[in-house]
Amino acid sequence: MQMKEAIDRFVHDGDSIIIEGFTHLICFAAGHEIIRQRRRELTVCRLTPDLIYDQLIGAGCVRRLVFSWAGNPGAGPLHALRRSVEQGVPNSIELEEYSHFGMVARLAAGAAKLPFYPLRNYQGSDLPRVNPLIKTVTCPFTGEELAAVPALNPDTAIIHVQRADENGNAHVWGLMGVQKEAAFAALKTIVVAEEIVPESVIRSDPNRTLIPGLVVDAVVHEPFGCHPSYAQGYYDRDNDFYVRWRELSQDIKKFNSYLDEWVYGVRDRAEYVERMGASLDQLKAREHFCEPVNYGY
Amino acid sequence: MATDFTANELMVCQAARQLRDGEVVFVGIGLPNVACNLARRLHAPDLVLIYESGAVGAEPERLPISIGDPSLVTDSLSVCSMFDVFNYYLQGGLIDVGFLQGAQIDRVGNLNTTVIGDYARPKVRLPGSGGACEIALLAKRVFVIAPQSKRSFPERVDFITSPASRGGPAMVVTDLGCYEFVNGEMVLTSIHPGCTVEQVRDNTGWDVAIAEELKITERPTSEELNLIRDRITGFSA
């Protein structure tokens, strides 16, 4: 399926979505397509809303942000988010804030179709004071009071992977974040892959299948779909862009001209990649293979 | 000479010296990462570095740019999901030392990385907790490396992101001195070479307690400085 069709079919105005990937495998291609299709009133969930959520917020797609750490990892604040929170530009957004463990626990409950998840956390923190969804529960066995967070079941999860077959059985290696939990928790899941491979490649290494095709609703082939984030074994993070984002996002004119040039100004990811040209070659990963294992019996 | 090392280098050395061989450390990027890699090359070769991104036993070849840098994965001992990191490693009680940073730390050791000002109408919106809240509550010891000023050391933080637990952080090191918590209150235990108690008072938002036997912080050795500058790739303080 093309990204255009996947977003058209599975992301609607007012939906809750999650584009996961902890620094690694963040699907910018999907975020850009959501902006191009001018989705509105979205609830966007993510542990670490980074540049792609800053872009969604600054483009006016977002009504509510559910998160645990909002920054430009290693490179400063997110200015479009701050403009929205501090000045209501282009619109104010609601914040629903947890810690990483809280978000992980919410997705784990969502994936297991449990109503909540218990954890030893938040005692003495102000987070429960500003987020009434962080509650406590008493253990029926020991009487211990634990924190509890509600299940998170987004309408749609978008998960970028290194390789998948046409049914969405997906191999992921390197940092795995909460992608598996997000894929199982969401009502619909879009898998976006650097490479589409025959099913036999997936079957040759089943332990590496993080996401099984049976929870996947759409498969999109999108090389360099994570740029400027990275895909282990494919390309490194474009750190110069992350550093430059500070300046681009700080000035609303620069922010808008970035969107005009690189989001609205291209048809799709393929055109974005074509326009990036040789600069992407410098990011290509060197080879560092693992020892094969014997699956025989 | 007081000018032959920077405040960052001194803070890194001070943190590194308090890490024990064989300990399991929840590392952040920046100065904590340098401190852990310094300790690993000196007295703590068996220090295990765990990053919240899921890399366990990481031995990064380059200085990681972010907590999710791909160099943390290559040649690490294990890469696990964040479910495993927070449930089995951190809540499971395996983490000896957790490093925290904060825009503010207060008299009792609470840290703030959420907002300056009121939560609903913040003067400055900061990134939020990330893993900090649970690290503060679940790591056995908490180390804090932070530059010190009246604004960053208020009597009470504007927002408690990461509460003081187990009597407060085990160690706080700033560009002026080192602190420990006695009966739940921050106490200046050593002052850096070239700094004065007056400077400390001028940069603390309350009448800070001073240890009876106030020491002078040990200078970085040339071995420590050489390692930081030459071997711990790309670091400049």
C-alpha cells in the first residue's frame, strides 16, 4: 500500500495515533503525510514527542499530546510545542503527562487488554496532582499501595521497521522501545518498512520478528522513511538536522517555510528522498554483521 | 593551578570516583556518560552501563549524541525493550546508581524537569520526567550533576518531577562544591579548589548547611584529565 492510502484509510480527524520508536525508527514519512492530508484534532501519543510531533503540532494537526518527555533529544527544546503551550500558537493543545515507566505501563495494559497497569512509582511526585489519570490501587494480596495507570489503546499505531514481508511480519533489531506494545495495543497498525522481503527471509529468523502480521492492517514500503532519525544497519541519524531544528522551529516563518519546502512541497517520501540527494549517502550505515545461529533440530 | 581543568571536568571526576566496580548504572547522556566511561577505564572496569533506551552493557565507540544513539547498540551485551528496562531492571531492583539532572533541585533533594512557574501557565515548559521520576524512586543511589545558581537551587522546586527518596540523592556535585543529605537536608561537604563558601551562599536559594569538617574537593589527576580529553571520544568540557 502507498503511504498516502494508508494515512487516508487509517488516520482520521479526531483520532488518537501513536508513532513510536525511541530515537530509532521514527516514521517521519508518515508524519509528513498526515500533515499533507491536513488532519485535525488528533490526539498524538508518544513517549518522546520529538521533531516529528513538533511538526505535527506546529502544522495545526494536534488537539492533545500524551507523552513522558518532550524535547529534541540531545539538541534542546521543541519550539512549536512550546509556542502552543505557552502562547496558544497555532492552537493551544492539552497535555496529558506521565513518566516513561507510566507510558510503557499504559501500552503494556493496552496490548494485554487489561484496564490498567500497576507500578511502584509516583509517590511524592507532583505528576499525579496534575494528571488525575495517575491513580493508586491496593494490592489484594499484600495490601501494598501501588500506582496505577490506565490502558492506552490508540486508534492507530504507525511502526517503522527494518524489513517486513507483504503481510507485515516485521523484523526489528537495535533499540525496540515500545513498538511491540504499541502495535498490539492499537486498534489498527500500519507497518512501514525500509525493505519488503519474501516471507522466507522472515521465516529464516523468527526470533527477530517483533511484530507479527496478524496485528498489522497495512504495510507500506518506504526507504529512508525515518530520516532524519535513523534505522540501525541502514542509516545513521542526521544529527545536523536535529541541531538545525532548534533554529527552524524557533522562528515561525522558518518553520512554515520548512513545511512548504519539505512537506507540502513534495508529493511523497520518494520525492523527498530524491530531493535530499547525495546528502543521504553520507548517512549510510557501515557493515557490522552478527554471527548466524542454527535453527536446526 | 586552579585553571588547568574546567568545572565540568571536576564534576565528572567527582562522580566517577564514587562509582564502585561491578555496579549497575542507569546512565544519561552528557556528563554522566563521561563519568561512567571514565570510571570504567580506571577503578571500575566491570561497571555495567544501562541506558533507558534498552542498551545493556553498552560500550559506545563514540560519545552518544542522544540516549538512543545507535552506537549504544553495536557490541552491547543485550538490547531489550523499554518494558524490560523499567519493569525488570529498574523496578526489579537491579540498578545501583541512577544519574539525574534537573533544571532545579531543592533543599530536601526534590528535582524539577517539568515547568518553571505554574504548571497550567508555565513561564518555561521543560521536557518533563522521561525516566527521572522512577529512577529517583527505584535506583538504590541517585547521583546529581548540575550547575549551581540561585534559580536552580531554590528552597522548594516549582514542580516535583522526581521526589527525594531514601533521604535524598547520595551525591550532588555542582560547579562550586559537593553535597550530601543529612537528616533529609542538603549539606555542603566539600568545596572546589578556587571557590568560596560565599559563592556557595550567593548561589543557593536558602541558608545552606555547611559540614563541620568542610573539605576541599580533590583536583582531577592528570590521568583522569588525559582520559577525559583523549580517550573518551569527542568530549570537550
